[in-house]
Amino acid sequence: MNSPGRCATTDDRIYQYFESISETAHSLWTDLGVIMSFDAFAGALIFTTRDYGSPTARQFLNEYADSVETTGDECARMQRFMLIRLSCAYLGEALRYADDGYRDDAWESLLLAQYAVAKLSGFIAGENENPKRDAMLKEMAKHEAQRMISERARKAADKTHEGNRATRDEAFKWLDEHFEKRKLTNDRAAELLGDVVSKEFSTRLSYVKKWKQSRQSASRLGCRQTH
């Protein structure tokens, strides 16, 4: 939570919105009869995509679309699981983008995660007949289609993302192993990271801050579920 008197930054809002959607997704998962702690849920369904880039949201989107086409049903039990998995994959992708500093991409993935959660919530609440909600869902589905079509045009940017992610992941791994064990400050950790990744000091320092922010966000979520 932000300290009193401090305005939330863009990064703060990304992680706050991530927390809200994650909690809703976990609640919906529990409503389907699968009892898992939030930590287990996030570790299995969200953080795997964040840390390894797989499974992807595209995978679950295709599975859901194929299922709807085959069965003619949008909200059978298995499809509800698919929508939650889709939302979680988008959440994982949002964290990857946020940790890399790609805020626009992070927001885009968060909105798509919210779309999947809202769609399922609408089914459960019987709100899918509401014209305003239906129009919103159709617009977000159109947005997703446009995003997929533009993939080729973003190929060069994707390559840059991949390189940055690999470097970021290497830095995060080092921080996991050394930051708390050696009781490092942010500046000292950034300095030592110079032996691990070939980046400017300012970039290394941003890795340290992103690493702490990501882990603190996960920790806050876990604590909320235990109270």
C-alpha cells in the first residue's frame, strides 16, 4: 500500500490492478470447487507464465474458441476453467512486461485479463444478457483480435522484449540468491549486478527495484489470503 501523501506511480497502479484481478480469478477458481491457497494458485497459474513465458494466453484463447465452436456453449464447466487460465496467463504476461518496463504492454495484458474475468463473472451472475456488458465484451474481443493480427508488425519489438527478458531473468535470479543473504542495499546490489549483466548502472538499479516490487506484490497477495 502506498504511504500517506504519496501519489501512486504508473508502476504502483499496474501492480495494484494486478492484485485485484488476481484475487478475483482465485475466488472464481475456488467457486468452481478447486480449493487451493492463493500462493499455490498464483504459483501454478500466474507466476509460471511470468517466469518462463509459458503457457501463453494465446494457447488458452485458442482452446476456448475451439471449445465454443465445437460445443456451441460458452460457459460450460470446462470452459469456465479455460477462462480463468486465460486470465491468469494474461496476468503473468502483464508482470513480465511490467518487470521489463514495458508499461503499455503491461496495461494491455491486464485489460485482457480483466476481460476474461468479467466474461466469466457475467456468465455466473447472469449478466451476459446485459446489452452494455455484451457490447463491452465484444469490443474487448475485437481488441484482442487486432492485437493478434498486429503480431507480425511487432516482430522486431518482440525480439527486443525477449532479449531484455533474458537479461532481466538473469538479474532476478542473482537477486533471489544474493540480495537478502548478503543484506544488500539497492545501490550495492545494482553495483554488483555489473558482474552479471552488461547494462548501465541505471538499468541495473531499475532491475533491483522491479525485483523488489514484484516480490512485494506477490507477498502482499499471499498475506491477504491468510487473514
